[in-house]
Amino acid sequence: MKMFQEKHTSSLPSPRSIRRACGIELYRTVKRLKQHVPPSLVKQAEELYVKRVIGNLMWITENRSNRKVLADWWDDEISEDIAELWNVDRVKLMQAFRDAFGG
């Protein structure tokens, strides 16, 4: 008898899928900012974002179905550093992220 793996298991995402998701979220955020952000700065922000996500992976995985909580975490833990890096208003950045992320 073959055992089938459940579709909705709580396995952790791979580093590649984390990088892709972070990159897509930041790309959508930049588009909603309606302000030019140089690709090199987007890349630096993506590296920062990926490191923070991996550092909090267990908590993020546990809360993956609650986008509001995840967006709140992003506001508290990441937005200040990215706003400083990109030289943009933090409040506008947080709103652009929420619009892009759906939180």
C-alpha cells in the first residue's frame, strides 16, 4: 500500500522559493511606489528581506495564511531599513507593500 503525502502539509519553503517570493513582493511594491528605485538597490533590499525571512522562518510559516499579521511584521522588522536604503518615505513604502502584498 502506498502512502500519499497530504497536499497541505506545513513543510518549510525552499531558499529558492523564499528568494523568488521576496523578489516578487518587492517588485510589486516598487511599482506601487511610482518612484524609480535603481536595480542595485532593489537587489540589496531583496537580500536583506530574504535574510530576515529566513531568520524568522518558523514564525512566518506558522502565520502564512494571515497576510495582515505578515504585513505588520514587515512594517515592524523590514520597512525602516528598506525605506532608508531606497531613500523613500517609510509610510508610503509600508502602504505600497500592503497594497502589493494584500495585507
